Amino acid sequence: MAKTNTTELLEALAAEIGENVYIDVAKWHLYLSNAKLHTVVAEQLYPLITSNAVNEDRVLQVLASIPIKIGGGKREIPLIDLLPLQCQVNLVDILEKYQRDF
């Protein structure tokens, strides 16, 4: 049963991240759900929630470690470089909420 709860929590977290966090490229907003990145981000950040370790620095470290391929894979840019500051703040807020409810 715990696995189901973990799976459900991850899916809910991914959905909320996907709907509220976006990549900004030339003032175009590509939400992480549309970019198919919401699940990867949720899976990478989930351990911070379960270990009660959500803080801005750790979240930013995780975002910096997620490479995003651009130009057909010719280059990679860390996800942190594509997220506007407000999206970073929103993401930390989402994670803190999940941590409180965990």
C-alpha cells in the first residue's frame, strides 16, 4: 500500500509542477507538463520531501543537475537556467506544501 501512496504522491506532485512551473525561452512559456519534464523533476525532487530537506538551495542544486537537450541534442542546458525566478519560487512553495502534508 505504501508503494501506491508513493506513486500517487509522485503523480500528484508531477501534475502540480507541470501546471505551475514553466521554461521561459524568448518570452515563450513552455510548461513542464507540455515539455514532458514534470515527472522527471518530481522524481528528482521527491527525496527532498521524504527526507524533510526541502530548502531553496537544495532545490536549486537539483534543478542545476537536470540537463535539458536543445537544438536536437547538440547542446545541453541545466534546467535551472531556463526557469524564471518566479517559477523557482513557485516550485519551492509547492515542495514545502507537500513536505508539510507528507
